[in-house]
Amino acid sequence: MVQTLIDTTPPLPANAVQAEGLIKVYKGRGGPKKALDGISLAIPRGSFFGLLGPNGAGKSTFINILAGLVMKTEGRVAIWGRDLDRQPRAAKAAIGVVPQELNLDPFFTPRELLDVQAGMYGVPRAERRTMEILEAVGLADKADSYARTLSGGMRRRLLVAKAMVHTPPVLILDEPTAGVDIQLRQSLWTYVRELNRTGTTIVLTTHYLEEAEELCDRIAIINHGTLVACDTTRALLGRLDSKSLILTLDGDLTEIPAALEPLAPELRPDRQMVIRYKPSAMPVAAILEAVRGAGLGIADLSTEETDLEDIFLQLTTRQ
């Protein structure tokens, strides 16, 4: 008789984080303040997800709810398929958080800090990867130095190491490169990209919009506690039907020719003229033809694409 083995391993969730109707109201002397106003957000498994918004938008509140540090007022949250209300320990074990604050015990060494953190998550001593993780973040040579002797950049890397001791499938980076020099920022992103490549879902908050544009495959923007955008980075960048054509003329120009006034060009130093246009409404060839028809010669030209900062300002200012 052939016995069929049944795989009882639960399937991996489609979304690493799932929030539905999330509301958080803080009570204070000035009356209740709604920090989150019904946010529903799905973060796909394996994504590099950017969470953006101005100061006070609700990003930190959202992250602290996921981490179990703030109690939500209403709504539902699941982390790696585990409901935060019904399975709080399992949900918290599925997430690692790198906070903005450098909250490290100055009298512990990196080796001790990681061992203590691993113990708190119930990682058996034989399964701990303390030196492997310290090596990955470039702190192996500081394993036995007191945390108070480490530079700010080293402490930032140590926070990343602490968040990874229990091998969480979801890693949240809350402004991880704030105040960090360029070289350290690049080495940190090299490590985080590798984590993402091997399956870890990364959630990043940052004020460096060019950083989010380069790293993230999906981006959500929060403003005044509400979700104002959530899409792939490519789709978000495609929302603004706007480009700039920068022309370097072959002669000096002191005023705009009357024939070009409908294009509203802007004159800049060094014989440059900038024309902003909508690609869907006007091809570049038509603009160049109009410029030549006005008797102007072109020595050089370039275009500027929409970037994430344009999208961010448009969406948050509109609100």
C-alpha cells in the first residue's frame, strides 16, 4: 500500500503586511487627535516597499502599531498572515524594526546586545547567528567593543543587526540613513538589497525621496493620517504628464519671441531656455519646429523627467 504524505506547511501569504481600516486616535488636553484615519494598505510579500509622507503624517504611528508599541483604536492588522489581535506573539515575531532613535545600551558590546535580543525572541543558542550578522553589517571587528565607543554610523548598523537576530520575514527601516554619511548609506543599502533579494520584505520610511525612488518597487504616500497614493514606483512616476525640454541656444536672447509665448518658455543664464510640456498633448518635434520657426538656433538640448519629489509635492500639497 502506497502512503501519500500530505504537506501541512501553511502557504506563504500573498501580503507580508495587511492593514484594513486602521484608525488611531490619541487623547489629549486639546481633545482627541486622529493620527490614522481608516488606512487600508497591503504590502506584498518580497517587495521593497516605501512608506512616505511629511512630518506628522502618521508614518511612525503606523509602524509602531505594526511593532506592537502602539495600540490601534480600530481596524485589523496581519503580519505574515498572523492577526495582530489573535496571534500577537506570532505577529511580532515575524517583524524586525530598525527605529529612528539610537536606543542602545552603552555598556553592552554588539555581541552581547545581539545575544540578549536573540534570547528575548526565543532563538536557541545553537541557532544564533551573532557573528554572521555582525560580519554582514561590517561590525565583526567591533564585536567586543562597548556600544558607547561606536560611531553614530556603527550604532545605526548595530540597530539593523539587532532587528535581524530572529530572521524575521519582514524588516521595517524607519529613517535608517538619517544623519549617516554617503559611504555608510551605500554599504547599508547593499546589505538591505541582498536581504530583499533573498526574500525579506523591506518596508522603508525616508525623507530622501531619491533614495525611495531608486530602491523601492512600490510606494505608499500618507498625509494627514490618510492614504493618498499606493502604487508601483513606475506607475506613480507616470502619473504626472509633464516633462521639461532644456534648450541651449546658439546665440544670446533677451526676450521671448512672440511666436513662442503660447509655450510659456523660461529664460535661464548661459543661453538656456526651458519649455515645460505634456508629452501626451505635444510631441518634442512640434516644440523644436516652433523654436526654429521663431528664428532661433539650437546648440544643445536635454530633457528632465518627472521624479518622485514632483509626485510627492503634488499629492501632499493638493490635500
